[in-house]
Amino acid sequence: MKNLIVGQSGGPTAVINSSLYGVVKTALDCPEIDKVYGMQNGIEGFLKGTILDFEEALPGDKLELLKTTPGAYLGSCRYMLPDDLDDETYPKLFAKLEELEIAYFLYNGGNDSMDTVSKISRYAERVGSDIKVLGVPKTIDNDLVMTDHTPGFPSAARYVANTVREIVTDASVYETPAVTIIEIMGRHAGWLTAASALARRFEGDAPYLIYLPEVDFDLDDFVKRVEALLKDHNAVVVCVSEGINDADGKFICEYDSATGVDSFGHKMLAGAGKFLENLLRDKLGCKARSVEFNVSQRCSSALMSKTDQEEAIMAGRFGVESALQGETGYMIAFDRVSDYKIECSLQDVNKICNEEKKVPASMICDDGTDITQEFIDYCAPLIKGNVEVPTGEDGLPLFAYRTK
Ligand code: F6P
């Protein structure tokens, strides 16, 4: 009998806990696996010794609640292991794994988390350890390479499409012309912002402009386009990515705000929408407001995509099955085998970590202010299907909570 440990890392998604469910349920049902542990707050927490035993933490039916619980049940971290495999962190880490008799190590996260999987699997190989190390993907940014898409993106895209639709409806009530700028997450890849196009219901519908970080943003051109739109429309709705930047690579949010950096050294972005709102008021004297979706776009259980939930569970399950078959050093990827059917495959994690998949030019209109039908065809199947979230008599959702 051997044990399995699983951790979560990076920004949460609506279905990261569905993948956790897929891992834990498969492992608990597997006669070859004894204990199923969770790292609390990812590898950073594990190094500090904080783990939980799933049979104690979520006994019986309580485990089922994971499938509709947003956030990261185990807690998360933004922590990079040292690049140098000779660093003292690695023997310490492996001593802890041996102490817990871990044979299978699964890590659920995005690009930076796949870096952790890469380092641990390479160290295991170097020291001749038998531990199988696999990455289960997640990220609302949809920017992992070598996979059709990442769990978490479809639910966030569904949230974006639905909420943009609602905002367009709200913005259209007055006769007074006004501009609404919606800021959507995604530092360097505009997949999620592109999903705002799914909100359109008819030819010529809002959003009228969609700006991704893949395209250089020109402030003067933007103001001119909005001015022209205001001549024909009362409610001008524009969607921008948090990471829109000018031709020199400077983030638009940096024009007037002090941006910090997170522990990975990434700039913490916020404020592109607010900056543009103020710019339009100043240059055009029009009514303008900005809406920042912020974390709401990655934690909505109410708008979770059934397709996303099922695929996230499948990725977790496939991860455990692959580890049991002796696979290591891979990330679980999605292959689109037909329209619409996804199958899991294993892809070399070393070729995935620290890479970013951008929206390709073929999915962006020539003038850089909209997306093409190719993107709609790619994204539309992902957001389908409702998930019923268990709800209490008080009308609030029932989530799985970790007790400290
Ligand atoms: O994990 C991806 C993501 O949600 C990005 O879209 C966003 O830029 C970033 O995380 C925000 O990270 P945090 O919640 O750690 O500030």
C-alpha cells in the first residue's frame, strides 16, 4: 500500500476543486492507494508541514461538495521552488515525502505550478526516487501550451459572457449616451476577454470593442473609436483585458497607478478600466463607468459550466490513473478529438512550464479591436451546461470548508 498527496497552487478557478474531487475520489476508491493526503497552501505549506488526511477532513458524502465549491479547498500559494536542484530545499522536501510514504504526487495549477512539477520530477529522477509526479492543469487564463484548453477557463468564460450580457442590458436603459468599460482578467493572454464576444445576441450587438493584450493598445485610436461609436449608440460597451499594453509593452494600468509585484515577480494588474474611464470623461466629456470583474469571474459556482466541471473531474481522475501506471513528469492535457469531444493525454511538463499560450492572430480581427469567428467556434462549446449547486434553506450555497 502506498500513499498519494495532492496540492493546489496559483489563482483559484470555479472548478479547481472539481479536479481535486477527481483526484481524491479516484485515489480513495483505489485498492492500491492507502492514505490520500492534501498539502495545505501548496508546496509552500507542505514545506512547513501542513497537511490533511481526506478521510478525516471530508468523510462520506462531504467530499461531493468539492464539485461545486469555488476557491481552492486546500488553500493555495504563489511559491517557486529554487531553480538549483542542488538547493537544500529538495532533500528536505523528499525526506518529508518519504516520511509520509508518498508514492504519488499530484499538483494542480497553472504555468508556475507546472514549474514545481518539473523541478520535483527532475529531482526525483536525479536521486533515483520512485515517486510519480504529475501536474493537473487549471487556470482561467487558458494560457497553458500543449492542451486545447485548461479547466477553469470555460466557467470563467461563461461568467464573462453572461455578465457582459447582463451589463449590456442594464447599460441600454437610458437615452443619454454613456460608455461602460469592462475589465477582465488575463495578464498576457486575452482568452478570457475574448469570451466577452459570446455575449452578443445579434449582428452589430455590444460589446463594440474588445481589446486583448496580444495587440498594441493605442490611446488616441481608442478615444477616436469611442467618439465615433457614441454618435450611433447610447450604450457603448467596451471589454478590455487587465493586461492591455502599448507598443512599448507598458501596461495601460501603469499610466496612472502604482502597480506592485507578486511573489513570482509578476506585476499585479488592476486599473486599466478605471484609467480609460477617466480618460474618456476627460477627452470626450461623456458619461463613463468601469466595471472590474476581478475575482468574481473565477469564483462563481452559480455560473459554473457543466462541461468544465466534468472535464476538470476527468483530468483529476486521469492524473491518478496515469500515476498508478507509472507515468511521471507529465501534465494532463486535453485533446479536442471532435466537435465537441475531449480526451486526456500526457504532455511533457518541462515543455509546458513557464510558457504562455497567447490568442493566435487568426482569432483576432485585423484592426485588433475584435475577435474572429474562429474564436467563437473554439470557445462556444466550452461554456455549455448548467450545474445545480446544493443550496441551504437560507438560499445560500453549501460549500466544503477546511477546518483549521
Ligand atoms: O491565476 C490566474 C489569475 O487569476 C490571473 O488571471 C490574474 O491576473 C491573477 O491570477 C491574479 O492573481 P492573484 O489572485 O494571486 O492576485
